[in-house]
Amino acid sequence: MEGDAGGAAPVEPMPGYLELITKGFTAMLGAWRDCANCGLQFSKQTLLENAHITWTEIALFVFCAFLWTMVRCGLTECLFKPLAQRCRLLPKDAAKMPESSWKLVFYTMSWSYSTYLLFFTSYPFFHDPPSVFYNWKSGMTVPTDIAIAYLIQGSFYGHSIYATVNMDEWRKDSAVMVVHHIITLALISFSYAFRYHNVGILVLFLHDINDIQLEFTKVNIYLKSRGGSYHLLNDILSNLGSVSFSVSWFWFRLYWFPLKVLYATCVSSIQSVPNIPFYFFFNALLFALLLMNIYWFLFIVVFVVKVLKVKELNDVREYEDDNGSRAAKELLGDSKADNNEEDAGHLHSAQGKHVQNGVTKEKYL
């Protein structure tokens, strides 16, 4: 199984779920049996011998986390809030749009950079996930382009822990979101220190795309009712965003993530690097991330099922419906549901006008 980072070894076909479960269980059971002397003292020794991070890198992380907070505040005050006012959004939408706009900008940038690393450089990690552990050595040098990605992402999640509590709108799943950010930051920090940066880039790539689609959908939901008018184009874009978000969530986080990442960390890591340090620790964090992905996917399933129960999809958008409202709240953090309540009673008159709460308004694309 030994190979180089250039992909000299044959590329393994991606396993199925059954193979992941059987081989993953066998590998973890074997690793547990071999770890007869494992304990707190052994873990402490392994941490000291294999974790490599400098005070300069820690200082950069803290500085960039603070910088993201300042950048967000600056963009919110100078760009996002004035844009919301210019668009004459409803008050509650104007309060939420800056948050989604900021996240849309960041995740688009970060995912684009991860895409560049995986598909426009010589790194074979996406097409050959086991290669993330080829030639692994404790304290090995982290390539500059990957180190930059880690600094960007790590400092952003450091900022996000603070932002979720003090800057974002508090939602039903905000507590879970804080836990998610802490686990993600732990994975980023420890994978960098233990030089598991190759698999880290793959994890980030598979998760950021869904955040882009979610925030894109939210922004269009806010924009569909602006300036006292209903805008069909933004409504269509929000519906398309919801569909692509639902499909890609399963494909990226529940299909590719376990079969590419978890198989590599559970099975390929042991094959390439016997006695790889902190094997159980990292896999526990990754499985916790998978459980949270499943948790959020259940909200998506509930949303889809409740929408399908309505005879016409337009009814969810144009008429007040408790099921549709609750499902939308669960999926989009209350934002779409709030707009559904504002859109209650939307009708189209014979003259083609848009009627809302008894007031006739022009309908625009």
C-alpha cells in the first residue's frame, strides 16, 4: 500500500458503504487490540512527540480570527446593511441578510481555493483518497499552499465560534452549530499539528459547497420581497438553491465524505502508517462530524416530505401553511419561514397584479 504523493501506486476504487463498515470495523478492532499499552501517559507522550506547531503559527491564527471579525463588521456596515436598505427589504430580512451575505462571500472564496488545490494542482487526494497518507512522516513540512488554506479556515472557525454566540441570529440549531465549529476547529488544529493536512483539505472541500448553496438560498429568499414588490426571479433562484442544497448535502456529506474520507482515515491510514498516532481521536471527531451531517439531513428530509404533502408546490410559497412554515424554519434557520408568513395570502388577480394582504402591487422578475 505504500506509494508516493504523485500517485505512483494504483488508484483504489471507491468502496461502498458495506465495505466501509466491514473493513473499517476490522481495522479499528485490530488497532484497539494492538493498543494494549495505550493510556493517558502514552497519549501525552505521543502528543509531545508528534504534534508540531509553533507560537508564530498560533499568533497568526489569533490575529486572523480577529481580522475576520473586523472584516465582517466592516463589510456589514459599509456594504451589506446599505444594500439591504437600498433594496428596501422587510425589517426582519434586512437584519438577517448581512449575516448570510458575509458567509456566502467567505465560503465561496474558501471552497474555490480548496477546489483549486484538489483539481488544478498535482495533489491526487480527491481521486485517490488513500494517497493522503502516502509518505506521511511526523513533523513533515506542510506545503505553503495547503498551510494558507489551513490558516484561512482555522482562523475563520475560531471567529465563527464567537460570531455564532454574539453576532449571528440565534436559531434552533445554534447550539449544535457551536459544537460543530468547535469540532471543526479541533480537527483543523490537530490535523495540522499532526501533519494530516492532506485529508483536511479533502474534508473542507466536501463541506464548504453546501454552505455556499444554503447562504445563496437565504439571500434570494430575503430579496424576493423587496421594495414593496414580489420578485419572481429571486423566488425561482431560492427554490433552485433549496433543491441543489438538498441533493448536494447527501452527495458530498453523506456519500463522498464517509466513502472517501472515513475509509481513508479508518482503513488506508493503518495500511500506510502502522501505529499512526491519535488514530482513534481523529476518527472519533470525524464520526462526530458525520453524525451532525446526518442530524441536519433529517431536517432536510422533513422539509421535503412536508412540501410533497402539499398538492402544489406554489401553495407553500403563496399561502400560509403551518407544515410548510415549520419545515422551512427547520431547514433554513427560520429565515424562509419568516418570508412564508409575510407571503401569506399572495394571489394573482386577473389583471396580472400581485396581491398581498389586500394590497395590489406590481410583480417583477
